[in-house]
Amino acid sequence: MTKKLQMSDWFTASAEVMKALGTDAFAQVMTGAMRRVVPFEFTVIFAYAHDSRPLDLYDDFPESKRRIMVDDYQEGPYLLDPLYQHSAAPTVSRVVRLRDLAPDRFYQGEYFRNYYVQTGLAEEVGFIVGIDENVSVVISAMRAHKVFSAREFRDLEGMFPFVAAAAYRHWADLGTQFSDRLPSSPPRLPQLIEQAFQSFGRNLLTPREAEIVEYVLKGHSTEATGTALGISPGTVRIHRRNIYAKLRVSSQGELFSSFIASLAHMD
């Protein structure tokens, strides 16, 4: 398809999006419009609000993939998702590649190896839209077989202002869906993760050890963890050995599984 035809399609599709504002068809029409310019296989739209579990606003997964990408995700892995971590409201609206947000060892980390690899995705691009000081929306464009080219990503960036404005208008009152779950003094994202890891350690871990578990499961290398915490890589390794002994686990995989299981006790 030529660039001229792409723009013609986009003008028509964006008009359809405007007509769908405020209707149940909005998300499907908008993601369909995006696909006319840059094709992708799957999409999911999550709303995030502080310590509440994500709301699945829309997805087009087949049932087998929906179990992994929505149901399993909402049970706890979302806490380690770079898109979730970087969309904490209030946020800066932007479009980003997941890999550009990920820590240095993300693809060797347990979130990727024990959860994300099951999705079978080649790449995910997130349209992060701040709705208000409490709520943000992330529209994910996902490909199963190949990554987005540099030109395709530029096209996604080009359509972002329209997509963000339409999403902001359509979901302007989204906070009311979280209103019964929003605390009067909303915790920041680091506090939420700290709470999860404190629950996970069941008071067995020191504050420093809980910090190291967090960095390990997010996908940071020993060196990056040491730099972030101001300690040597050797000290990080010592802490990791102590953590494994206290929690009676022998691998990062067991650490990840124990952490996800512990999230049930936070409800």
C-alpha cells in the first residue's frame, strides 16, 4: 500500500473513530483504524489505577491467548510489566516500544521467561495515555511474527496524537470505574511494589533484600542492580544467596512462582 493510500485510509478511518466516540464500538473501531496504517495481529487495552488490578477495556485475543494475556496477567504478572511500571498516573502520554522500557536483562528475567514468553509475541508497542491524576490507559499493538520496522514505528508515532486525544475523550470518566477502589491518598508505584514484595517475604526479608528481589524479578542484571542500589555486584550476589535460603527456593524461576503465588494474600 502506498503512503498516499495509507493517508486516505487513515482520514476515512479516523472519521469513523469520531462517530464511535461514546459507544461500545469505540475501541474496536479505533484499533481497526490503526491497523489500516500499520498492520498488527492483536491488541489489548488496559486501564491502570494505582494499586487496583488492571481493567481489561478491550481485547481481540482468541480464547486460548486471552487466558494468558488477560486473565493470567491480571493475577499478578502485570506488576512486573514495564508498560505498567512506566504508565503510573499521572504520566506523560507517549508511544513506546516495550523493549525500550525494559531493564537490561529483561529477556533473561523471570517475568519474560515464565510469563511473557507464553504470549508468543515478537513485539509490543504501547500507546500510553494519561486520563487523569489517578488513571492511565495503555493501548497495546502486538505482533506475533515480526517486529515493527523503523518506518512503521514512525507511522505509529504519527497517529498517536489523534489516538491519544480520542482515547482521552472516550474514557474521560474512567476514574469512576475505579472510584470504590482508589485510596484517599494513592500510593505511588514503588510503594505498591514494595507492598507486594513485603507480602511475598512474609517478614523474612530485610528491606535491602526485598529491594534486590524486586530488581531481580524485573529483569535487572547483578551489575545494574548494584549500580541502582549503590552496592557492589559481589554484595548483590551475597544478598541473593541469603534470599534464596530464607525463602527456600533454588532458582529465579522458583522465586518468580513464589512471588506470583504470594499476591493472592494481598487481596
